[in-house]
Amino acid sequence: MDKAVESYRKAILLRPDSSALHFEFGVLLYAEYLKSYDKAQMKLLADVIRRPNKDFSKNDISKREGLLVRYGYRKEYYISAKEEFSETLKYNPSHWEARYYIAADLFKKQKYEQAIVEFNELNQLKPDYANNFTFLGEAYLNTGKYQLAINTLEKASDMNPSAQHYYVLGLAYRKTGNWKKVYEMVGKLKEMNSDFHNDLFN
């Protein structure tokens, strides 16, 4: 992995304005960040099981992150990946995939207002990608903008009738007290043999 990183860095030094190179490098770094995080989590969990009486500082975020680093977590890859996606957009503002990574990351970090801005930009660039509308709808839902959430999620479910879309749409209808629509979503989920229909009443 370190050799691949070095190769990309050398290539970018030669072609610093190549949005394609920045994006490819960002994808590589982000994938390695996720892989290192998952592996570190598994090692930490194994240690917790093996030594249940040891204090693993699960309630102290900074200490827990320090433990994950010790188990191989490469946070620097995450930071560098975000920088590469930003560089991609610097040289190619219409690169929708780079913006998707940035927007989805903001959503995962629960920075919903910032994610809403990015996903709205993204929907201008890639209006036929249902996942954009799913994330945007959920971001609206999590910020209390229920009617905007419903409008956006209805569009997502029209584009891609999936259990996830019907479930989140059902949550939005529940927030507005539209139980007729909630039961309609329950019916659709049952038709798809999805267990999500039970969660709409929890």
C-alpha cells in the first residue's frame, strides 16, 4: 500500500492539475482507511473479549482512537482522502463522484446541514442517481425538515423502489402523523418480505 501511495504522489507532482489522478488516489486512500478501521475494530473487540476486566476506554473517544491506531487504524489515510477529493473538485467542479464521497462522509459524521448543501449540488450534477436523494431525504429528516424529506424520498423511491427507501419514507410520514401513508409503506415492505416494516412502529 505504501508503494502505491508513493507512486500516486509522484504522479500528482508531475500532473498536479489532473482531477482524475486526485480522484483515483482519494478512492484508494479511502478504501484503505475503511479497511484499516475495520481490522483495528476487530482486533480491539478480540482484545476486549480476551481481557474483559481491562479498561479499553470505550467512553473516551480520544483514548479509544489511540487504541485503534495501535491496532493498525490509519486515520491519516482518511484525512488525505478528503484532501484528494477536494483537489478533484478544485480542478473539476463537475466531478460528481468526488462530491458524492464528500457529501456521504458529511452525512456519516452527522453534519447534516453541510451534507444537505453538498447533496443538493450533487443532484444538479447527477439527477438520475437515487442514492443522492436517499441521503438528502434522510438529512432533511434528521434536521426536522419533514416535508422536504418526504418530497425527496418519494423521488428516490420512484427512481429505485427499494426497502430502504420505503422504510425511511415511512419514518418521514410517521413524523408528520400521516398514518395512512405509513401503513401504505408497511404494505410495500411486506410485499418485499422486508423486516423493516416492524421497525416503523418502534
